Amino acid sequence: MIEKKLMTIPRATLDIYNYSEDGLNVYEFDATECSPPEPMVNTIVTLKMLKSDNDILRVTFFHEPFPLYERVEDSFSHDSVELESGDILVTFKRKKSIISL
């Protein structure tokens, strides 16, 4: 069983957990029971925790968060999947920096 640690992140209003899974450092929270702007605010403050290629953020939303995608698209990629419940699980990952020579 994975041990999830409750995190204290400045400006976060939801319970955000951190754990390791398959070599990844995972941050996770559920935003299905809150209303705007709380899901976006919590996602943005938690995305600041992603520092390496092994860090990801998983968030469960009650709908696809298109305005959030637009806001973070320069620095983060995302994958989404619809769950049996109809909720959307989105995984965010920092984009790799492109260095021009």
C-alpha cells in the first residue's frame, strides 16, 4: 500500500498529498467537491512544487478544466482520462526546457 503524506502548501485550500509511485514523485488532490476558482488556485500553487522530470501532479476534477490548461500550457503538459464516475483525472508534468545552441 502506498503511504500518502498530507502536504502543507502555502495558499492551498484543499488536502494535497504526496507519495512515490513507480519512481515518480506524485502530488495529488481531489477538486470534485469545490467550485471556481478553488480548483485552479490549488492546481497553480501545487504545480510550483514540480521541480524535476520525475514530479507529477494528479488532480481529479468534475469537468475538463480547459481555462486551466490555457493558463499553464507554456510550462506544463497534461493528460486527461474520464473516470467511471464521469469525473476527469488530469496528470500534469513540467515540460522539458529546450536549450538552443
